[in-house]
Amino acid sequence: MPPASRPKRVTLCGRWLGKRLRELREGNGFTLEYVAEFMQRTNGTISRFETGHYPIRRPDVLALLDLYGVNDEGERRGLLKLSESVWQTGWWDGFAGDVTDAFVDFVWLEEQAVEHRLFDNTVLPGLLQTEPYARAVMLADDPSATKGQIDRWIELRMKRQSLLDRTDPPRITSVLDEAVLRRQVGASRVMAAQLRHLLAAAERPCVELRVLPFSAGAHASPMGSFNVFGMEEPYPEVAYVETLKGALYIEPPDTAPILKRYDWLRKISLDGEASAEFISALIKE
């Protein structure tokens, strides 16, 4: 592969692969120097493999797995799949110049996940937004953005929603704080159309929509919204949290308390039927 076509950023997938390779090296008690000599590479190259700054090719992965004594076929297949994913590009990479690297990883996670567990208390999740609602949210978030920038962000958001139409869509469970539904975003007609869109989304077999009403009182996530992505092997389960200083990706075992919070939020929210009735009442209002 020519240098110009190599990934220029450290992807989440690359970090996962590098982290596991470092764990295997350290578990065997091997130094960087020893592995570099075995691979006939520099110490710096092996180090960049382990940080994800330099994507590692399949032959090198195989050589390292042999050196580290990884004989389990399942683990070998998983790590090879990770190495292939590092080199692959998807439609989302076409938006790399329009959004942050962290958000490109987020879209990749959405595509790969088999289950999405979402909690939102400020705005609706992007997968369930209408275009006018999304545009109003983006303008409020960045009033200085040009029309061209907003249009690209809208294009990305709408394209993300195509995963709901796949033959094997992920399972999406969305818990929405009542405040999200009562906050008017855009004109009244925009909000009414958005609520009707939510009801239509909730009729999809892959979508479960639950409302966390004000009457539930204080709850388990006063800090704000978060997502948890359930992944197939070899990818770990990942929680995603946005902050003013950037996005956080949280992996096991640190996802355990987040999942516990999510389960509690879902438990105290209205069930699917009651949530649909609640949203229908809001539309009438």
C-alpha cells in the first residue's frame, strides 16, 4: 500500500490491537529490543505498533502471535480481524475532514455495534433525529459554523441513520429524559414532526424507546448523557461520553458501573407502550 493511502490517524481499532500486542509482549517478559531484533525492525516501529500510530500488517501480526505463543485459534482470528479493520476504510472516512477523529471513531462504533444502549437528557440521539431538528441543534451548538459545514454534518447524520434499514440492524434501546422531549428545538412544527418521527422509530423491531419522566425524581445519571456499545468479538464493549474537552471512550472493566446505571435508568423509566402514549400526549399539547 502506498504511503499516501495509509491511515493518518490513530484509530480506536488500532489502539485496541496495539494494547493487546503490548500486553502479550509484557506477559512473556520480552523487551522492545528483543522483539525488534526478532522482527528485524527498530524499537520505535514496535512501539508504534503498540500505540496504534503505525498500522501493523497481517504477516507481522502472525509473526508476533507465534513469538508470543498465542495458540488459541479464537484469539488469533480476533487479533487478525482487528489488524484487517485497521487498514480498511468505510464511508465515514469520507467525512474525516469535517469532524473530529474521535467522532469518526464514534460512527465506526455505531456501524460495528450489535447493541446500542443510549441515555440522553439534552438532545435526542442522532440516529433518531429528523433533518430540521438536527439542523437546529447544530446551529445552537456552533453559531459560527458556515452553511456548508452544517450541510456536511447533516449529510453525515442522515447517512448514519441508514444502519436502521439494514437487514441485520443493531438493537437500540433509547432512554430519554422527559426534558429532552419538552425542550422545543426549532419551530413548533419542527418539534411536532420530530416527536412523530420518534413514534414511527419506536415501531421498528430493533428500537426500544423509553421515557424517563420527571415523576421518577432524582436518578442515576445527573452527570448527563452516555452511550454503551455492545460489540462482537474481538472488539470490547465500549461506553462513550461527550465532554467539553472532548470525547471519552471507556472500556471494560470500567464499563461495569456505567452499565449498572443504565440498567437502573431503564428500570425506572416508562415501558414502551406508556412511553408512546406519553409522546403522543406531548404532540397534542
